[in-house]
Amino acid sequence: LFDKIEQEHGKIDLLVNNAFKGVKTIAENATVPFWEQPMNSWDDVMDVGLRCHFLASQRAAKLMVERKEGFICNISSAGALFSFFTAPYGVGKAGLDKMSEMCGRELKKHNVTCLSLWPGLVQTEHIVAGAEKINNT
């Protein structure tokens, strides 16, 4: 994708990292102690949420640093600070916030901004189902 962007446009101004696979896994494991959760409850959050955000940020930053401008926005959550959903969710969001802070420090001297944004809960069908499961326990 980034190769295509570079070939067709020569630049990228904005990257919004919002990919996330863990919603279904979180809903299925919201009331399950972390030691009894399947490993995919960790992998779903870390691989798609955190790892993909890091890789996309790397690729975008290379193009942004060249031009000395750009903005990387990582969609995170208050789950980075407060305990809700599952342990992997909280760790993933805390990791994303720390990644944003550290990447932002490095990019600042290149006039590129990287930050974390907490938009609040987005009411998708998976979130509603997960909330209902939690409320019924």
C-alpha cells in the first residue's frame, strides 16, 4: 500500500491507525480471567492493533520525514489507563500510547507529529454485544 502511495502520489500527509481485530475476542473473554483466556486474546490485540500500527507508522514516517511534514494519529482508548475489557486490551492500548509518545519525540525534529487519540467507545454491533454480555453477568 505504501509503495503504491509513494509511486502514485509521492507523499503521504496523514496516517490514521485504527485497525483492530480484538473486538470479538474481547467480547468472548470479557469475564474470563486472563490466565484462562486463549492465546488469541493476546495475539488479536497485539498483532493487528499494535504491530500493524507500528509497521504503518514506520512506512508513513519515512515519507513524511523526507518532506519534513506529516501527521500520524493512533486511535487508542482510556483502556490504556483504566481497567476495562481484558488485560491484553489494556496492555495493547498502553503500548500504543507509549509508541505514539516515543515516535512523536523522534519525529518532532522533522516537523512530523505523532499522537494518540482517545475518541471514546464506538457503538458497533460487536461492542453492543460485548456490553450486553458483561451486563448480564
